[in-house]
Amino acid sequence: MIAGIDPGITTAYALLDVQGNLIKMRSSKELSFNRLLAEIIAEGKVLVIGTDVKHIPGLIEKFSARVSAKVLMPEEDMKVGFKERITKPYNPKDDHQRDALAAALHAFKEVQPTLQKVDEAMRRLGKEQLSEEVKILVLKGFTIGNALEALEKPEDEAVIKKRRLKTAFKKPSRLVEENLFLKKQNRQLTAKVEYLDQKIRDFLRKTAAMSEKKAEDLIRFKNKKIIFLNQEVENCKKEIARLRQETRTIAPLLLEARDKVIAKKLKTLGWEEVSKIVEDGDILVVDDVNVFSDRSLDLLKKKVSTIIYRKQPAKELLKYGFSFLNTVNIPMRETETLAIIAKESIEKERKKKDMLSTIVKEYQEEREAELV
């Protein structure tokens, strides 16, 4: 493969095959060197590494040493506009992937003529099946001819025996080197296992914390609901107690109601009270008749003739034709919602009002006659 790497807090890499096709592109803040190495070599063998800056970053130098790959860099740092233009067809997810892909594409462009020569030579020789292996050797510094010879020349039996013998009797220094290398690898793998274990512990801790928070939220919600329902129960108890008290008050009054009128009590003549309470033929006892709406007065004109007031009605209400009577002159026994009034009290007050209206009317007529 041809790799492009963009190191930093967020590390990214892009991988191309030797035909220039994109294999993989990824960026992450969690790409340590070992993880980066593991992910890339899992995809294949890296032959060339590209960078988008003219000075090779330390991470790329370290990476190239581990995979024995050549690093290719531009003569000058790549401009952002150029990188965006050449990577646009691949839709990189962020600037880091863009930079890594631009580095890989630049490295591919540098080696493409060599790769094409290999393809042409292999087609001409009818050995296309060796093209990939020849490219690997050529990128390592072999000529095409030398690469073919190395791939096709059968090994001499004596050479094979010599290699086996050399392997069987390695020098102590070589064994020490291999031992140190294996120990180093073991330390790296141990560190990776510890890192993954820590990630798992962090995940389990977060999951547990989320579960605890969810449980706490649920308990808090249920407690609020219980408090609300308890309050509702208390309100219902108070209402029941009020109704019981009113029933006890009304019961004896009803026994006296043979010559009485039961009037309904309202605070105002507002629509909300009038529309819910008033029925045809009702007599009303109202605290403040001056709080009203046109809708409520229109409804009252159809259903009510007598309104007993506590507060003097405004002049504009008199034109609606209601018989307004003052509570001061009408004895009554009251509950919270009802008033028990003697019929004769209402009739007596009505006659007084009618008589007064007649006197006023006669006086007005006499004055008009005198003026004429």
C-alpha cells in the first residue's frame, strides 16, 4: 500500500493500493502510535509513506523505520487550496483526513511512473501475475530485471542448507537482539492490553453512572408525583369537609323553605360564573354586579328578572330592565353558595321599589307639564 499520515492531537491516515484506489481513510484523537501501526498493517504492507510537509514529522520517521518503507515529501508544504482540490472527489470527513489523503496522493503521483513501467514490462513479458511482487521489490530499490531474477531464480539446495545451518547456529548477539525485540513487543502489547482494559473500565463506570442517574431521576420524578397526588388528596378532603358542612347548614334551612326562596350566590356577573350556575327563573345574590360582560348580561336577560346586590349597581346596568334589590333591606340566611330568603321580604322590597319608581315618574311628568 501507499500511506499518507497526518500526525497531531487528531491523527489521520489514508491508504491507497498500487493502482491508486482508496482502501481506507480515518481520523481520531485516540490513535496512539501503536494503534496507528496496528490498524495500518492490518490492511496490508506499506511500501511508501507520504507527508504533506517538506520536513518529515517525527511520528512518520518512527513509522517508516518500523515498516521499512520509504518516505516521500513535497518540495514545499502543500497549500490548503491545493489539498482541497485534489481530495474533493473522495469527500474526506475533516481537515486531518484531507491532509493525510493529499500526502498519499502526492506519494502515489511520485511512484506512479515507476509502477506503470513495471505493468508495461510484465505485460510485454507475459508475466502479469508477478506485477505486484515486482512493484514491491522495485520500490525497495531493485531494477525490474533484478526483481524478476530474484523472484524466478530457484534456490540452490546448498544455499537452502546453508541458510538452515545459519539459522540453527545463530550468533549469541543475534539471539540477544531478537530477545530484546520480543521483550519490547511484549511491553508494547502489555501496554495496549492495559490501555484497552482501562477503556473497558471507563466504559463500565460511565454506564453505571448513567444507570444511577437514570434511577435517581426516576425516583425524583416519582417523589414529585407522590407529593402532587398527596396534595390533591388533601384538597379533595377539604372539599369533602366543606360540602359536608354546607349540607349540614342547608338541611335545616330546607325544612324552613316552605315560604322561602332559595337564591344562588355569585361573586360577580362575569361569564365564567354566570354560564355555569344560572338557570331559568333564578334569583341571584351578587357581591359585585359591576363586574360583568356583555355575553353574561345577554344570557341573564333571558333567564333572570331579580338580582339582589351588595354593591350599588352602576347606572349603565339599570337600562337592562333587571329588578335590582338591596341586601341591606332583605334578611337572609346564607351558606357558601346559597341564600334562604322569605318570599314576603322580596315582595315587600319590590313594592317599595315600584312605588318609588312611580313617585319619581309622576314627579318628572309634573315638572315637564310645568315647563310646557
